[in-house]
Amino acid sequence: MNCTNLIGRMTRNPELRYTSNNQPVVSFTLAANRPFKTNDGQQNADFIPCVIWGTKAVNVDKFCSKGSLVGVTGRLQSRSYENAQGQTVFVLELVCESIQFLDTKKNDNHVSNSLPQQQFNYDDQSVVNQSSNTYQQDYGNTLDIASDDLPF
């Protein structure tokens, strides 16, 4: 089983390229916090090189930039190549199969700081309204969730 799930922030802007077959591919580095702090209270992070292909790559380039919080699911892949100095370079990277935009931070003026929010019906009994962060069930109870209440 080769499945990896991570949540983290992009450490640099995604780099969109196209292969010779005109396939879009984006590479970026994800900073994922470790689940513990050091003895002096510092939070450490791991920096994971990631790559994503196809239409998803175009969307990452369109909506994300340095600092964007994303959730990724993919598989670890190792490869090697020879650099310009003739040295063999080994690379371990996460090939993303899916990505969730949790908080985008695109710097372009024509894109807002977050994705459009909409209502999603998960079943006939409940509705989640993401623009107001409330959960309503058919009997009318409302639960307000502040961003400070989230564990990440």
C-alpha cells in the first residue's frame, strides 16, 4: 500500500510546465507540520516535494500560490537523473492524485483570497453553509464553528 495524505502550506509558487506531449504538470513544495514540538516549544515541519498532473495541475496553478493551505493524497515515488555536472541525483516526491484547496492565497489581483463558497447538500437532512461556517440539521439547531476552534 503506497498512500500518503498530507495537509500543509506551499512554500513557493507552483511551477506549471508542459511536457512534449502537451500534458500540464505542476511541482511545488509542501511544508507539513510534525505532530509534536521540540523541547524548546518550536514547531518543526517537513518539506515534501510534490507533483500533480493534468487538469488538476492547471487548477493548482490558477488558484494557489506560496502560503496556500492544501490537503493532498498521493503516492511516494523515487526517481533519479544525471545533473549537468554528471552526478546522479536521487529524488523522492509525492505524486498527488487528489488535492483539496483549504485556503488559497493567489497573489494576482483578479483572483480572490479564497475559493467561491457554496452550499453542499450531503443528504436530505442536513446542509452545510461554508460561507457562514454553520451546520444546520432539519430540526433547526445551528452550530457556529470559529476558525480558532479547528485543530490545525
